[in-house]
Amino acid sequence: MTAGLLVGAAGLAPGSVLSALLDRLPFVSLDSGLLPVEQGVLFELRVPRVLLAALVGGLLAIAGAGYQGVFRNPLADPYLLGAAAGAGLTVTLVIVVVGDSGVVPVAAFVGAVGGVFLAYALGSSAGRGGGTATLVLAGVAVTSFLTAIQTFVQQLKVEELQRVYSWILGDVGGGWPQLLMIAPYALVSVMVMLAHGRLLDVLAVGDDEATSLGLRARRVRFFVLLAASLATASAVAVSGLIAFVGIVVPHVVRRLAGWSYRIVLPLSLLGGAAFLVVADLVARTVLAPAELPIGVVTAFVGAPFFVLVLRLTKRVDA
């Protein structure tokens, strides 16, 4: 985060940036030497962007870890139950029909929650207790259905495709309003997931064994999925569809720190924040003054990551 604040296309002097940041602390008075317009760049553009990248990255990573704990699969991701497809459909409808970009965050949030709700309702109705396999299949079905509708809507108004794809590729430059908008939802979802770390460890042994130990597996799965979906919807609402964060970060944390979710969840939160801040730093500096979509940067990391996972899995199997 310090690197994200010090480096940018505006070329602010690092010493002046540090002085300006320290000057905002209580009982500290420093002359940064920054002009008013440079102060605006720092505090109205760069600071909220870094904070939003950290919040979105942390939410996606901890949500991915939560999904992986519920489904007992280290390659599950936050978009597994249709959050991305639901958000993509509602945002496409807003851009094509309404044309007002100001309501895109709200539309994305509603769509993400709606997609997960459809998948959970379908999975629960198809099998008693909404087992993990049933939920995954329901998520695949809902994702395919909503994506098909989104594609159809896009073809009706091809001239809006660029705006839709710009949102899909991700952006964390929304500023203070979007940061404050999702902060309450982020706090609630993170608190709920951190409180369920020990229960996810018990759930990892299987539903029958967990039930014999006195754990209500269905209830734990419901609350973790609810919190993880809320975190995902909050992140999607302000950043678009940023891929791979929810898979890469928890997987790396698990390899470095072990499989206990009491450790994986908080470290995924911190690791995801750091990862996306670095990705955003690369996105806005590598082609400065132009910017790469942040989703492109995370994809460059995610694709080689899966190759590495396959190679490591092959070595273990051998």
C-alpha cells in the first residue's frame, strides 16, 4: 500500500507524499510542498484507489477461502455460484436499457446477490440439505443460463459492448463514494467468516463426521456461503469482475501457512489486499499515462499459476 501511494503517473515526489500523509495525523504538522492540485491527486485519486484495491482484493480472497472451505475444494472461487453471471447480466441491462453508469454499482450488487440466491435455491430444492455437489451443479446451471441471457442482450445493442467489457475487465478507481458504500457490507461479511474459521476446520472432515461432533453442517455452510457471497457482491459492485484473486491467494496462503481456516481466512484477507494493490500499481504504471484493466494483470498471474499447480500436482501423484 505504501508503494501504491508513492508511485503513480502524476510523478509526485515520494518525500512530499510521505510528508503530506503524515501531516494528516493528529498532532503532526509538516509542510509537504505539494501544490493544491497535487494534494487533490494524492487524496482524491491515489489514496481512495489504493484503499479500494486493498478492500476488494481482501474481500475476493477471503470469499474464495470461504467457498473452498465449504466445498472442500482448493480451486473453488468466489464466482462459483453465479455471482459473476448475475452481476454481468444486471450491469449489461443497465448499460443497454438505462444507459446510466451511476447505478452500475447497485445493479452489480443486486445481480451478484440474485445469482447466488438462484443457485442456492435451486441446489437446496434439488436435494435435501443442499449438498456441496448439488450446489456446484446448480451454480453451473445458473451461470450458463444468466450468461446466455447477457450475451443475447449484448447482441441487441452491439454499440454498448465496449462499456460492458470495460466493466467486466475490472477497475478500482471509483473513489471515496464507492469505498464508503461497501464498507459496512465488507465489515459484516469479514467478521462472520473469521468467526467461522474453527467450524470450517471441523467441516473439512466431512458432514457425517462433523455432525457426530455436534456441528450443524448445513447451518455452518449456509452462513459461510451467505457471508462469502455478500463479500463477493460488495467487491463486484465497485470493481467489476476481477478474476483469479479468490483462487490464487488462498491457495498460496494454504501452501505457506497450512490448512487451518483459522489461519487461512485472515491471511487470505491480508494477502488478497496486498496482491490487488500490487496488480493495480502495475496496471496504472506499466503503460503510463495509459492504464491496463486490472483484470488483465490478474489474468497474467492466474494463468501461469494454474500451470504451476498442475505441475506440482503431477509431481505429487508421481
